[in-house]
Amino acid sequence: MQMDNQLPPQKAPGFCSFRYGLSFLLHCCNVIIMAQRTCLNLTMVVMVNSTDPHGLPNISTKKLLDNIKNPVYNWSPDIQGIILSSTFYGFVIVQVPIGYFSRIYSIKKIIGFALCLSSVLSLLIPPAAGIGEAWLIVCRTVQGVAQGIVATAQSEIYVKWAPPLERGRLTSMSASGFLLGPFIVLVVTGVICESLGWPMVFYIFGACGCALCLLWLFLFYDDPKDHPCISISEKEYITSSLVQQVSSSRPSLPIKAMLKSLPVWAIAIGSFTFFWSNNIMTVYTPIFIDSMLHVNIKQNGFLSSLPNLFACICGILAGHLSDFFLARNILSVTAVRKLFTAAGCLLPATFGVCLPYLSSSFYGTVIFLILAGATSSFSLGGALINGLDIAPRYFGFIKACTNLIGMIGGLISSTLTGLILNQDPESAWFKTFILMAAINVIGLIFYLIAGEAEIQDWAKEKQHTRL
């Protein structure tokens, strides 16, 4: 069977190689930035809404000590909403600019600086909250910018580090950190708040990020040819497999050709459907569990964390399976991308539509909730990596632009779901999941028609399309 955009298989170094270590290092970076980003969602519960008469002489010594360990602020729900969303807006505004600059400047320095900045700001959040909510909002917004830089700039790494037959497993291994981070936060944040106080959550995750930043600057090099620790055989394997796709030149971006390219729009629509589903399952799972299963807050936190854990597992599985199909010549690259995009769209839609009908079965609801939240990550082996197939030279920029469109979908879905829940509580979940299914199916149909995996003419070495 003829393969799309693929070189003949070569014998690769073993699994314990530097490129897999690099992917795991990126996985850890993504875990940390997601932990730093989402931990405030839980610490906010103990940071606000205290009605204790602070400063009165009848307050016990134990209570005073607890207030020192867990400072409490009088923030309105509106202020809380601004604080929680400020990171998201910082994350969004940096997507396209960093997608452009990551082609020009050193990825090692860009990610190292951004990871360090996010971690230092995490350490500054407790004192910023004590000074005032305006300082906290500024800290969180700038932190969102730094986290957006880390998340976006890393796409450019795989242009030089990922052989065609290993793209799925390497990218899914690193991207699964975005899914594992919220799981870790849900599991450990409550324990830290209870035993050490909520400020320690930010100090711990901030310190971990600073330590990881040092590892990053020491271990990562922009080009495998320059790395002093990588073996000669692995270096030759990587560079020879990418010789036809990677050049040292940085031509101008063919913006017009990208805008006219249906495969690029197919990837954008695939990202839109992924973020639409993923954002609903991430943001509203605790509310769904509370309304349908009526469990206490500890059980809710544990159950809410499970979809993230299994999404991480499914994402890694998707990467390995997609590469397995390619290495064994079972399917073409185009067929693999469409197969995993179909799984990432249809499975969560199916499980989601079934959820409102399972309210009488506790275990059935939990199982389908996990499956609905986890199976969308199959798209990591499909549309979300497809830009590396059609335009490896411009992958970072394409990834940034399509992620921006996807994030717009996530913002619309979370806002619309909130309106549906507010206006029609009785049938709200049915409407929410039916709409999610419809978006997924429509997006999948477009991707199946327009999606490709061959290098596009405007992305080849010979042609330098200009504005």
C-alpha cells in the first residue's frame, strides 16, 4: 500500500532514547504549567466567602492560626470570575505571535524563559492576593501569556526532533501532560490546602517549575545535530528521516496559500470540535456529578479527576497506535489521521448523549462520564497532529492558528452551556450533549472530506509563496 508523505522505515534506536526522554521532559513541563494554571480553581474555595468576624477578641487561637495559614478574602463572584478567566485570555492572545516567532528564535530560550516566568509568578500569587485582587489579576494574566508560550512554542520542536514514523507517540506523550496536570491538581490540592494551607499549593508548583526549568535548559538543544549527549546512531536516524522536510532556511509565511488551503481549515475545524467537547467535559464535569450523583465534595473531586487520567492514557495510546499502523503499512497517513479524528469525535459524542439517561445507575454514569471525557483525546493521533504532515516547515504557526480557533470553540461551548443550564435546568444536560454531538459530527464530516496528509505544494522547499 502506498504511504502519504513517508520515508521507507529505518532501524531506530531503542525506546530508551534521547528523543523519548525529550518528549517525557515536555510532558512534565505541560503537567506543571497546567497545574499552575488550574490549581486556583480549587484553592478559590478556601480563599473566599468567609463570614468569620476577623479581629474580634473572642476568636480562638486555633482559628487565628488557621486564618494565617489560609488567608481569606472578600471577593465578589464577579471578581472571582475575572481572576479565574484572566489566565485564559493571556493564554489566547499569545498564540499567533509565538507561533510566528518560534520559527525565528531559539525554542530552548523561549520555553526556558516562559516556564521560569510562569513558575516565578506562581510563587508571587499568594503575596499578590494579599496586596489586592488587581495585582492577582495582573499576575494571572501574565502567567497565562507565559503558559501559552510554553504550550505553543513546543510544536516547533517536533519539526526537527520527530521522525515521520514516530510523530504520533512523541507528540501524544508530551501533549498528554496537558491532561494529566488537572488530574494531579484535583487529587493533591485539597490535601495541601487542608494540611499546609492554600499558599503552599502555589509555592510547591512554582518551585517544581523552577527546578524543571533548570533541567530544560541543561538537557534540551534546538537541533539534534548540536546535542552533545545524543548517540551518533540516534542523531543520524533523526536527521536522515527528516532530510527531505527540514531546511535551515526560514522563508516568509505563505499566508494566502494557508488561508486558501482546505486541509488547513480541516485541521482548524478538527481543533474546534476537540476544544468544544474537551472544555465542556473539563469545566462542567463537577457540576454534572453534583446534579446527577449527589455526592460530597471529596467524592466529587475524585470522580471529576478520573476523566483527565483516562484521557491522558487514551492520548498516549492513540499516538502509539497511529505510529503502529504507519510502521506496519496497515494504513496510509491520511487514513490514520481520519480514523483517529473520527474516534475522537464520535466516541465522546455517543457516550455524552447517553449520560442523561443513566441517572439511575451510579456506576453506569461514572463509566460513561469517564469515557466521554477521555475518548476525545484520540484526536491527538488525528487532526491535532495533522499540520506536521501537510506543512512540517510551518507546523508551529499552523498549530498556533488552529489552536486559537479551537480555543474560541472552547470559550463558546463553556459560555453556551452555562446559559443552557441557567435557562432550562430540567433538560439542560440532554441539550448540552446533543449540541456537542452535532458539532462533533459536522466537524468530522468536514474533516473527512477536506483532510489530507500529503505535504502541500505551498509548503515544499521549491516554492516560497509570499503575501
